[in-house]
Amino acid sequence: MTRSAPDSCPGVLRLHEAADGPLARIRLPGGRLRPDQLQALAEAARTLGDGAIELTSRGNVQLRRIHDAAALAERLAAADLLPSPTHERVRNIIASPLSGRVGGLTDVRDVVPRLDEALRAAPALAELPGRVLFTLDDGRGDISGLGGDFGVHATGESTYALLLGGRDSGIRIPADDAVAVLLAAAHEFQGLRGERWRVHEVDDGPARIAAALGRPATAESLEFAAPHDIPIGWHDQRDGLVSLGAGVPLGSLPARTAEFLAAVDRPIVLTPWRSLVLADLDEWAAEQVVRVLAPMGLIFDAASPWLLVTACAGQPGCAKSRTDVRADAAAAVAGGRVLHHTAELDAPEDITAGEHGPSDSPEAELRGLDATEIVGAGRQHWSGCERRCGRPRGAVTDVVAEQDGYRITPPGRPRD
């Protein structure tokens, strides 16, 4: 596959001209934020943008309607959120959010800064496409199925499976070699890719990179799914403290809510599911966080229908969108039309979206629906056009705006 257009992935120093104004994307390796950094983002969103922090599917953030790009870059640099002007768009690293605190076979937290530092120290890798993704999975399987280009998946406390193009290469490496091998793979891709943006777009890309690394495959390849594994609610850490997982409706975090989070003065980890983890709390503090921030819109209930719904930017942020899909999706949740299971529907003929495809949704693909007619069960992604930007991986019902209304495509059915 050869791309016909140059990579235009936005950053801080190169903004995207969205329909509602300039958009900045800030990379946060491993989704990590210090409280003072979250405060800086909140202040920038309020004074330089539209007042909200958008969470992305790579644990990064976006600020919309930026009216002073130079001031934004200055503020982010002062908060250590822009450590490299040359490599800022390629620092796409996602890691198991609860690693080292709850579960997992090993702790990948220290790999994140080492990989980020090594990446920034490699001049040639500044030219990697802004869509390249590094993944670090501590063995629980929450990250490896998310379609990275270069990744490691813990198979034991000190051994990793090497992933290339989102698949297990069969190569096993010591934990101490992880950063060096990932960087070597990225260098090989840079030499092979031509105009391609992702490893899977290169003919036999994973195999060619693996061969160049000179490390033989020594194990059967592991298979990875794309679980919707959102850590929500109370999680007891192994050190006796608590991590709180919080959902963010449609991934939009108001600046005021972000400031309250920053004031808790504990580490924050943004997840690839547009949620966040507030870590290292004692029990009393965790209870107070829930009491204060749940009424402000953060979701601590794993059964909330908000956790089933994602959406693209829609109008007015995207010129290609046919409608304000975020408002329509929010109305569906508020109106009780987003359900966990098809059994919750009043009658079989009410089913317009199912969580397991044809067995739950016997009708053919539905078209021409008004937003108020849509009642669905299970995960669903609302899109303003056929591009389906921001669609999560895995089994998801597509709710796509067309000229004459919405089209519903259940999981497992072919898409146009």
C-alpha cells in the first residue's frame, strides 16, 4: 500500500486546521501526566482553546480552537510536555495503565521513559510517520491487540514477545533488550517504508524487519484480541493504596474537571479507551474523589452506558461530518437508548444494533434512521461520515451518518 498524500498528523508545532479552528495534539508516552502537567493542560484549554481536553485512543490529548499557537508551545515546553521539537509527533507509546500497581506479569512503567528517551535521541527516527505506534503490554493482554507497529508483550517477569505490525513475531527477547530491539525495528522500518505510514502497509513488512534484526523466532506466535478492557472504579494496588479508574464521556474532559483532578496531587494515567486512572490514593482520598468528581461527570461505574459509546469529532469540528454526532450519541445515552445487552430491549423488533452481530440482530443493515430512532445494545461508534475516524478496534456497531439519515452496521457484517 502506497499513500497518495503526505503524513499530516498534527502535533503542537504543526497544528491541524479543523473546521472549528486549529487543533493541537500533545503526545503523552504511556499516557502519563504529573498533576502540574494536567493543570497546565487545563489552563491552556481554558485560555487558549475551547475549554476542554480531548482524550485520544492512544492515550494522548488534543486541544481544539487554539488561537495562539506560540503561547501554547511555550506553556507546554515549560511543563515538560514538549521535550523535543524534532520528535514530538513520533512519541506514540501506549502501555498497560495499571502496570506495576495491579496485576500483570511484570512492570512496564520503567520501559516507557527509557523508550521515549531513546527515541528522542535517534535523529533518523524524527522522520517516522506521526501514526507509528509503540505498545508495551505487561502480559495481561490489554494493549497488544490495539494494532501497534512495534511492541513487546510480557511472557514472564523478564521475557517479552516481540510484536511487529500488531502480531507476535515469535521472537522472544530479554526485558533488558526491549528498548534496543524496538528502536532497531523502527530503524529498519524507516529504511523500508517509502511513503507508507504503518508496518502492516509494507509488503511482508513484519517478516522483513524480523529478518533484519537477526533474532530467530523461538516460540509459537501468541494471538491477541482487542478487548474493551477499561479499568473503571476501585482497584486495590499491591502496595495497599488504591487506583481509581474513571470514564470520560465521549473522551471530552472539561478544563474545570481536569483542575479538580490535578488538585488531588496524585499520578494520572490516560488510557487508550479515552478514560483515566488516578493512582496511589489512600482509601479516604479515593472515597472523596468519587464523591466530588462523579457529580462533575466522571464515571466510576463500570456498568455505565457511557462506556459503550465513542464518536468522531462530528460537526462543528469536522467539515466532512454530516451532523453533530456527539450530540446525537449523548442524547442516545441520556435517553436510555444505549443498552448493555439485547435482552434489555422491549421487543425483538426494537433491535437496531447488536453486540454480537447477526445472531443478536437478524435484520439487514439499517439505513435512513433519525438519531432519535436508534436504540442499540453493546459497543457502538458514531461517525459523521464513512471514514469512521476514531473507531475503536474489536467488535463495534457502526452508526454512520449518511445524506438521508443514519446507517447501522452490526459487528460481523461487512462495511461499505
